[in-house]
Amino acid sequence: MFHREDEPLVRLFLDAEAQRRLEHLWAEHRFVSRQPVAENNYLPQFIGFVTQDAPKEMLIYFEGQRPTFQKRADEFLKDQEAAIPKQLEALQEFAGRAFRRPLREKEKADLLALYQAIRGKGAAHEEAFRGVLARVLVSPAFLFRIEQAPAGKEPAAVNDWELATRLSYFLWSSAPDDELRKLAAAGQLRDPKVLAAQVQRMLKDDRLRALAIEFGTQWIHVRGFDEFKEKNEKLFPTFDAALRKAIYEESILFFQDLFQGDRAVTQVLDADYTFLNEPLAKHYGIPGVTGPAWRRVEGVRKYGRGGILGLASVQARQSGASRSSPVLRGNWVVETLLGEKLPRPPADVPRLPEEEGDGGLTMRQQVEKHAKAPSCATCHVRIDPFGFALEKYDPIGRLRAKDLAGLAIDTKASLRDGTEFEGMDGLRTYLLTKKKDVVVRLFCRRLLGYALGRAVALSDEPLLDEMVAELNKNEGRVATAVQVIVRSPQFRMVRGSEFGE
């Protein structure tokens, strides 16, 4: 039961179009809340309250309103019944969206038959409607991305609807929108020019945020960082839910901008910008950022930021609860940026101290002491130098000159091949000069695997070669890599049903 009091809003603020929209919303509300029926049901109680100790004329007046209220309720029930066919049509349309393709005639008939069967058992329209909706949402066609494999062993192109689904889940992690559905229905999506234009459109859309989360933050192992609570609350009281959310948002916005802005792939390391609001800027010690709004901030390298190496999410995730971890951070660089696989540590490997400054040693000194064991040295010599270069970041990603025990930090690194560098800037330079090709190819490999939804195989190496070559021709812009993936046979074709038999 609601009473409208929006006349001043309408008169003073709304134009004709806004007024039309408001009236439409009220009409929807009236229908959904079944207001005429509710008013008629409440009328006797209402009359009882308002006519207490009132003149007889008032009672006569309200009693005389009963036919009017009853008529409105009856007319509403007729309108409600007349709307059922349209609602069932809408339910079938929803099912087509859920299945990501037009419904087959048998599927339409089966849904209507289920509705009638539920109604036949005495259920009201709403209950039967919910039953059919539940059936749609537990259908394999909704829960799984089912594709029709061609007969035989030879591959064939997926149809337009399947291509729309592949593309939409790659870039948006969701079902195709109206434009993709329209092109699929017209059989136009497999046209290379149309497909390329759709990729460009989708890369500019805000729904690309899903790619930043599902690909970007998963690639650097920080997805769900806002729920990461594994820090010593006494040592780091500022590492609360609000700060974790801000740190995570920076990571998401960085990858969203990478794709939407068509940045060079090397910007994942070379960027001299990041995304900040006031709480995160305060955490980083970066001045001049006020308010809760997010904005792109340039020139952040002098504050130890820029690229994924400067993200607090990375540095905090690859740390312990009460201390930094050169081992975790070094392993992250080796596996995430260089693609090297390391063996699991021995079962009897001794544990490092849980706090910085134990025995008067820095974490670097403790790791170096630990790595002298023959069973540990093989891996540590590969990973520790990268982690040492990042020791100026504390366990929650803040830049520091001394560790938690007040000991000076040494960020000099020396690799097995004799290469030397210092700090995050030195590590970045090393990766961009001596390992650039490795980093770029690994990025392409990870993006391709994500797009295809499977591990990258040896047979995909020519496609990776093409991705890298096209990047080199186009200033390394990331959209180039996306376009190569989408037009590839791997993305546009499906194996025959008898493949491998």
C-alpha cells in the first residue's frame, strides 16, 4: 500500500520524457503489488478504523465505496489473467537468452506443457511460472556451453550463436547481448569484418571489467584480494576491509584500462601510472589525491608504483602474515612472468622464521642462510634474487627503507648468469630488456588459454607465433592479440564428434 507524494518532483524537475517514465514505473508497481486487489481486501478494516466515533454519514459514504473498490479489483484480475500469455512469451524469450540460442519448437512446447501440468494440479499462475523458470535455470543448455560437433573426424566452423557465446564469454564472462544476438540471428557474425568490429566494440564496453577480473587478476594470482585477511592485525591495523577493497580495485582498473585503452602488452611492467582514490593514495604515500573517486594518476614510479610489480595486491599476496617473503615473491616472478615451472620443495625443508628481525637478521639474510642447505639451493638460486629486489615492499605492499625490526634493507640482486640489478626499477629494466620476448609470449599464452578455455597445446605454437608477430607490427597493442585469437581456427572451429576415435 503506497501513496504518491511526487507532485513537486514532477512539477519542478521532470521533463515530459521523465514524467512518462515515472508513470510507467508506477503502473508497473501497481501491477506487481496487485494494489487494486489489496485495497479491496483492506477496505473493511479501513472502514472499521475511520468510522469509529464518526457521524453515521461517514459510515454510509465508505460503505457506498465497496462496489467501486470491488469493480477495480475485478477489472485488475481480468487484466492480470489477460497478461498471462504475454508473460509466458517473455518466459520463452528469457529461456532463449539463457540457452544463448533460439528455442527449438519442441523446447517451447515442453515449457508450455510443464506450465499447464503445474496449473492442472491446482497451482496458481505465479507458482507455475516459477516452476517453469526453475526448469530453465537447471537445464543443461543454461548450465553448460553446449556446442554441436559435426559428424566425422574433421572439424567445422561453429555456428553464429556458438561463436557469439564464445566471444561474449571470452571478453565479458557473460551471455551475448542484444547486438550479438541480432547478428547471430541474421547469420552475419562469422563475417570477418563484422566479427572484428564486434571485438572492437566489446573491448570498449564497460562489461570488459569481467575480463580484467577473470583473466587479469587470476593471471597475477590476486583474484578475490578483497577477501584476503591473512595478515597480522596487530602489526597491520590499517589492513582492513576498505583498504583490501581499494587495493583490489586498483588491480582491476589497471587491467580494464590495459584492454579498453588498447595499451601495449609491455605496459604490464612499464606503466608509469596507476589508479588511485584517497585511501589507497594514503596507503602508498602519494600526495594530491583526495576523495573517494577513482582516477588515473601519472608519474607514480618515483613512489614505487606502476605496472603489476608496483601493485600492493601482488606484494601483499606474496608475503607472510607478519613478514615479507623473498621466496614467494621470487617464485611469483619466475612462474608468472617468466613461465618457468619449479619443483615442489622437499617435505623436510626447514621453515623460515615467522617474523622479521629474528635473530637480528633481515629476511634476506635469513633466506640466504636457509638456502645454503644443498636440498634448497637448487631452486633458491633461481628465485631468491628476484624476491630480494622487491624487499622494499612490506607485507601489505607499502614502500619502506627498513624492515619491521628496524634493519636496513638490501635490494641488490645477482642472477646465475651474472646479471646484476637493484630494486624494483632494476628488476623492471631487466625484464623489459633481457626478458621482454619471454614476458610478451607468456602473456599471449595465458590470454589464449583463457580465451579457449583449455590448456595451450603444442599445436597452438604457430598461433602464438602469429600473436607475437602481429604485436610487434602494431606497437604491442593488446587488441591486436585479441583479434588474432578471435579469428583463429582454434576459436572459430569445433572438432568432429569422432575425433580421436
